Amino acid sequence: MPRVPWIMFQSWQRLLFAHWPVPASVLRPLVPSELLLEEFDGTAWLGQTPFVLRDMRMRGLPALSAVSDFPEMNLRTYVRYGSRSGIWFFTLEAASRLAVTGARTFFRLPYHHAQMHVGERGGWIEYRSRRTDDEAAFEGRYRPAGAAVEPRHGTLEHFLTERYALFTVLRNGNVLRGDIHHGPWQLQPAEAEITVNTVPAAHGVTLPDSRPLLHYSERQDTLIWAPELDDERQY
């Protein structure tokens, strides 16, 4: 973990990982040139993760349910800068306007406000999201379908999930890195029925016809550090 204190706690719950293999030639123009697009066995991956955020709080302060609990979803790919592997977000959607404003201002992340709803019926988690600025939408349902397993180093599941940094590239080309820390993921195989998903297309990506690789995680408690300028410039 970083030597400086963490600044925020978040609990990510009822999370679906949906991943599609996408040729690097498709994703490379959409990711800043300062970052190396990472591949696994010759292909890049696009991930979409709907979940519910709980108990968000700053260090030393209590969580207030009115502003600390809300649905969130992100669209991402996997990158490296210097010696660190991490995540590049195309978008992060959240039902909290306060969280969107704070993340855009402080973390320089591409957050969008969305009208979102999460419910449960017959063992399925029903999830709906529609952005308020351009109406990019996601609708579907998902559920776990097996026992939880910790991903082993060297596997695709480890490559896609065990990442502890996120990157933002400023207009001047400087790279900000935000560190996070949590225990190893406990991943369950999952089932999903996605009926509407226009979020990737809103960011220039056409999803392949193949079904996504699906995993579910019930809960992941996470510590977050303030973003800092990353001065590593060699891949």
C-alpha cells in the first residue's frame, strides 16, 4: 500500500464483471497515447461493471446513507504506465450528482450522472441505468451461478480484476495515478441477460457478437488514495 494515508472508503456490492475481447486496434485510438494498452494472449478487453456502492466516506468521517449509498457502473479497459498496471475508464456512471461532481473535480475522472435503479426478483439482480446528458443506457439482470474462487496469478480472471491503480491523463499529457487497495477478489461465475446496452457505442466501441465473460462478486471493501502525478514515463 502507499505510505501516505488513504482518504476514502467504499464498499462495492452486488458487482457484475462483464468482459468482451476487443481487438487492440479498436481500443488503441480511444485510449491516450501516454498509456500502454495491455493485452492478454494477444487481445485487449473491454469491461463493464454495474454494482451498488455502499458506505462511501472520507477518512475520519461517518458514512451518511443519503449521500453514501447509490448505484454505480463503469466502462473500462486495462493499461500500463511505467511499472504499474491499472485501469482506464471510458466512463463512470453514478446516481449521485454529488459524487459525480466530486469525482470530476478532485479525481479528474469521466463521471456522468445517470438515473439508475437496482432491484431483486427471483434471485436475479435487476439493473437499469440511463445517463441524463445523452441517454446512453444499460438494462439487464444478473445473478451468481457458482462458488466463489480467488483468481490465480497468470489467469485471465486475475488480469481483468486484480488491479490496484487507475489512470487519468490531463490535457498537457501529464498522468495522474489513483491507488486503491482491497483484499483479493472472490469471484463467482455468473449469468446475465442484458437487454439494452448503448454505453460502449457512446464511447466508440461496437461490442462483438460473442457472449461476455461473466463474474459476480458479492462485496469488496476498498480503500482509495488521493490522485498524484505519476512521473514514470517508460513502459
